[in-house]
Amino acid sequence: MEGLAVADPTDPIRLGIVGLGAMGAEMLAVATAAPGVEVVHAADPSTEAVQRAARDHPAILIGTDPDAVVRSDAIDAIYIAAPPLHHADYAVRALDAGKAVFCEKPLAIDLDDGRAMVAAAQRSGLVNAVNFALADRHAALEVERAVRAGEAGDVRGVDIRLTFPTWPRSFQKDAHWLSQAEQGGMLREVLSHFIYLTDRLLGPLEPVLLDARRPDAGSSETSVFGLLTAGDVPVRILARADAALPETYEWELHGARRSYRLIDWGELSVSEGAAWTPIALEAERGTEATRLAEFARAVRRSEAARLPDFETALRVQTIIEAFHDGA
């Protein structure tokens, strides 16, 4: 790793935040309470978002110019929570200016933008990471441990099922871009987490049959079906956002000896051919706070983070955008 973002590894990471919507506001709250992190500057073009953040964090410089965060010499690293159309612009300029980057998913919308982000990360030699929620979630780590230990036996398949009674979800209702085809939708916003997990456990995925349907050309997808393979393992995807169904997040790995079911981001069950049996997990759940802490440790030590990097996220982006190619 060529470049150290912090001169003294005992100093706090001076963090800038770009984007103060649902995720940016959450990370701002997490970062202000995190040991070893000092939030120096945050920005969002929305005056309303800035006023809300400034009210909650009056000691932090918060404004409406994200470029000022990217340009700032007082920052070691930035967290990007802007809409994904802007990820590449902010990330490439930040990396070229010597700042480590922690970015929300998806990596980007355009594959050329994603490749430019990977190239900038490689060129800079600085820490780069993407905030996939399952990167350190205790349930995902337990499945990974079991698969690596052979407890699942040969993996026969993976099933992913997502359903939403409304889209965007209530906590993201102000992010109008999420309902638009250009950069929103459940594929980029939610499925990408589960594609990442499947890639991590089984290796790169290859599309076999992909179908994503929209009510009109400008709207995000409401019905998705996918069949992919990871090596010789079939991966089936079914997602809907246009029917009277409960909000559902299900990921299953089917093994010859034992199968695993992950629901609601952290609830894990196991089956050996009978009913699903919940597994009590004692490890820390994995949160925005733990992922930020890992990113900060990596920046201080000038070493690769134990988080998905831009190159990994580009593989995920490639699969997600393949759905959109035929929509």
C-alpha cells in the first residue's frame, strides 16, 4: 500500500462526509461517537439536509458544497453517501488528492465509472472500501465459517428472495432518485448486498437468464427474476416491489449436509433436512460503527481494509447492471 493518509498512526482519522440523506446522516452520527475518528466537514446540496445535520451536530462544519469536502486539505478520508451517479466523480478526485475513500454501494451506475474508481484506487495505493452491510454481519460470517470448514458439504445452490410492499422503503422516502430507473431500484440498493455475499462465499457470478421489468421506462424495476451460476452452483433470484407482500429479505445457501437461511439481515437458521432451526449468534452483529472502525484502522495502518474494496464492488456492479441491460 503506497501512501499513508494519516501522518501519525495514533492520530484520529479526519473524516469528511459527502451526502447527508438516510445513510449519510446515520454515518455522521456514528462517526461523531467513534473513537479514533474526527468528523471535520460534511456536505449535501440539500439545504434541508444540511439544516437538519447542523442542528444535530453544531460543532461540525456542514455546508451545501460537496466539492469543498473533496478539496479540503484538512481531511484524511471521505465517506461518500451521495446518490450513486456521483460516486465516481467524488471518489476519483478524492483518491487522486491523497484521501482514502469509504463509499456506499453500489459502486457506480456506469461500468466505465466503476472501472475508473478501481483504476484510481490502484493508482493511489490508498485504502478504498464499499459499505456492504453483510461484510461483517455476524450471521454472514458464521455461514462463511461453516462453508469453509466443510460443514455445509457440497453447495448445491443459493436462493435470494426480496419483496417490498412499497418502494422506496419508508426510511428512504425523501430519496426520490431511488424510484427512478437512472440510478435507483431494489437491484442496486438491496440485491447488491446479497450478490456481494454470494460472490464472497462462492466466487464470481455469471448470468444465465436475467429479467427485470419496470412499469414504465423512467421508473425503477418492480419485478426481477434471475438465474446465475457461481462456478457450477446455480443462484436463483426473485424480487418484487409491486404486490401486497410483506417486506422480506431472504438468502439461503443449500448444502448437501447442511443448509443456511439468513433473513432480515442478521437472523440465521440451519436445516439438516428438517425444519429451519434458529442459530444463536454470540459475536458482535456488525454495524455501520464496526465497519467505520475497520476502515479507520486500515487508514491509520496504511493496509488493506477487511472490507470489500472497489475491485470486489465492481464485480457486484457488473452483475447488477447486467439486469438493467435488458430491462
